Amino acid sequence: GAGVSQTPSNKVTEKGKYVELRCDPISGHTALYWYRQSLGQGPEFLIYFQGTGAADDSGLPNDRFFAVRPEGSVSTLKIQRTERGDSAVYLCASSLTGNAGYGYTFGSGTRLTVV
Amino acid sequence: ILNVEQSPQSLHVQEGDSTNFTCSFPSSNFYALHWYRWETAKSPEALFVMTLNGDEKKKGRISATLNTKEGYSYLYIKGSQPEDSATYLCAFYNTNAGKSTFGDGTTLTVKP
């Protein structure tokens, strides 16, 4: 596609439920990043894929969070047993190569609210 | 943990005012410093990619400078307009990390 697409744009879920957030990067971009932005803070790194594999998942806060990119394009961020503290804007970004020194192209984010 | 700090946290100016904000970052293993502009309900938009010490970049009324030796970058907006209202994020990319570390942003509000 022309840009990075994230769905849904908004998600409200009850505490304890499972959610999936989807990111469709720019076609041909091999690197894909997930960040989380909480109110009043900057984007916080979660995980980075190079192709199909997670090159760095050091930012995932705990084992309730998991992400996949099975075919090297679309990625899904999965959150189990959601907690109110998971409420945030989840941003996806892609870059042409694994060298993000050239900057990211971001999607418009998924706003997750856990009630 | 890499520390990227932005100041001020928020700024309110009148239309026509010029303004500037600061991003400070670690000076070791520097590769690039990025500035993004993020309007509510939209995607963060890349403004500048800065890689060389002494870099100055300009895009219309917005410009940025870079000092990698002392670890800071300034973003300037000349003659602010209401449409400049947004959060301005800086992100530091170093040679070891493989991903960018963001500051908390400066939220600019320009009143007509």
C-alpha cells in the first residue's frame, strides 16, 4: 500500500480479554517496528522485525505481549489478559532496510483502551 | 538505557511568534537524529534526518541544527501558524541499538 496501515484505529476491550492489533507496512519494507505511546510520554520501543524474524524483542513488557510477522509483511501484535495499564496508542512503523537511521514511516496508530 | 530528553514539555505561543525547542541525547555511538511532527489522530511525520555534526536542515519555516559532540539538537519554527500546532518528537539512533529511542516530545499550541 501507499503507507503504513494499522487496524483497528480504536479498540475498547474489557480487562482480562485478548486483543490483536494489525500492521500492514509499506510494500517492500523489510523492517517493521512496534512502539507504544502512553499519555504524556514518547513512543516506547516494543519489538523490531527484520523479515519474518524478531530481531529485537527486548521492549516487550512481559509474556502477555507477543508479535508475529509470518510472511515478512503484515504483523500482528497480540496482548493476552489485558490490563488497564496496557491502555496506550500502539504505533507501527516500517523502514526499507534494517537501518532505521534513515527514519521510519509510521502508521496512524491503534488507540487501545482497557476498561 | 539511552536517555533522550526534550524541553520544554509544552509551549503556547501566539500566531507569528518564533519558537525553538531542544533535544538532548547521548553523544557516544551516534548515527542519526530524527525529528518528527505528530498531529492528533494522524501518523507521526518525518521532518528531518540529521547525521553530521554541524548539520543544519530547513523545510519552509522550520529548521533544525545538530551538535553531536555535545549531544543536542534544536528545532526552530519561524513565524508560528496555528497549523504548526502538534507534538514534535526527536528520536536518537545509535550504531548499537538497531532502533530509535524517542524523547517525550514538545507539544506546541499556536493561538490565532
